[in-house]
Amino acid sequence: MDEFLKKHFIKQKMMRTVIFSLIPIVLASVYFFGWRAIVLQIVVLIAGTATEWIYEKRQNKKVSEAIFVTCILYTLTLPPRTPFWIAVVGIVFGVFFAKEVFGGFGKNLFNPALVARAFVYISFPEPLTSQWSKAASGFPGGFAVYLTEDIDAIARSTPMLTFRETGYVEPLKNLIIGNVAGSLGETCAILIIIAGIYLLYKKVAAWQTMAAVSIGFVLANTAFYLLGSSQIPDPIFGIFSGGFLFGMVFMATDPVSSPKTKGGKWIYGILIGIVTVVIRGYALFAGGMMFAILIGNTFAPIIDEGVKYFNKVKKERKKEVAA
């Protein structure tokens, strides 16, 4: 197996670390929603890897191990009942148009997993926004079924959708544990937080980005909430719902599509946090985090250039003062 990977894939230690951090979340997706979560992962992995392999083979290049991370992250953002063909269309679109057309790994402007998710979200709104599964509880949970019971009523769907429709706030305990309807990997907050701590410990994810996203979100959410906006829930509920933590830990910190400068990471993160609140409260989309990060990706190169220019001017002024 090791020989096969060496022959066909570019070894990327950082990506293997991210995959390791995702294993508990993948297992949790099976526990909460059934074995279909694994089947969906396998289907997406095959389609995504094949797409990159076909493109890279034409240029006599190896496939990056980052494709595994892209496929796993993308699948974890999908509802448990997502049709296989829709999942495949999404990952093929994301890998090709958000990664390969830019020149492959390390050259893409946007996060491929998020582009794939945004594409299917917009193109196939019904299965992506209204077909949810009830989260299992107790033992053995979803490990005993292929797919958990479906949820038809909007009032019993995901916590964020339910809040927008009815104003009901899901108990914090359920959000932390993950015993709520939602996308495969975005419901269990405690596992996402542990994964984030692990990535920070391994220095794979930038703490500045995570901190900035949190600060931007909390400040904006608190401001709107205190001003009495009925569309904005309290900040604690906002943090633990709608895929915010998953996006902050795994998507916003993507080293390729996020700023490289320290100052840029702070600006980028705060921008994502604020935009998430605005989209959640006043746009059609209940989550907001996905589109906020893609908007951040758009401005990442400009932010870096601005920070570099500011630092250059600052150094020149210091030299002038010293002279």
C-alpha cells in the first residue's frame, strides 16, 4: 500500500495530519446517521480522486494527498440523504473548476471542497436543504442501521433552519454532543473543537485565523443581537450551530486559499466572521459560513498584498526616522 501511494501520490504530511483529525468526526457521522455516511464518503473519494488523477496523468504528475482531505471535508458538509449522483457531480465540479484549472494543488484561489458544496447547494436546493435525517442516540446508534429516520417537517430540521422558521433555540447540550439533525460532520461540536486543538498543537492550522473568525463572529453577532434583530440568535447558539465551528477549523484555515501573512490572517478571519453573521441573518442561506469563506478566499490575495505593502512602508519610515 505504501509503495502504491509513493508511486501515484505526492506525500503530504500536513494532509495526513488533517485526515487523522477527521477520523473521529467521520465515525461520529456513522453513529448519528448510519452507515450510508461511509458509503457516501467512499463514492466521493473515488470520484474526486479519479478526477484529479485523470487531469494530472495528462501532465505526467502525481495526485496530491490533499484530494483525500478535500473529498472527506466535502462529504462531511453534505446532508446524510444526499443522492450519490449529486455528491459525485459536486466533487467533480469542485476538483476540476476550483483546483485543476488553476494548475493543481497549491495554486487554487478557492477551497475546492467549499466550491463543490456551494455548487450542489445552489444547483440542487431541495435535497440539500429539506431532506434531513434524525440523529440517532443511545447504543449502538447509527451503527445498527444504514440510514436513520427521515425528517420531513421544517420545524424539526437543522437547528439553524428551525430557528429561522420558528425562533426555537436548540438546547446547547444537544449542539455540543451532536444529537441534532444536520450535515454529516457539522453537528458534533465537541469533536470539532478537539480536532481544532489537535491541528493547532501540530501547527497545521493557523491560530490567528481561528481566533480572528471567532472574534469577528462574536462581535458582529452580539451587536446585532443586542440591537434586537429577530433574525440573529444569541452568540453562543450561533457558534455551536450552522456549521460555524466546522468551517472555522477545517475550511477557513486552508493554507492554500487563505492569506499567508500574519496580519492578513487576522483581517481575513474577522471578515469571514462578520460576513457569516450578515448572511445568516439577512440572506436566503441559513448557514452563511460556506459563502463567507468563499468571499474571504476571493479577497485573500488582495489582503496579503495590502499587508505586505503596509509592512514595507512601515519599515521604510522606520529607516527614515533612524537616519
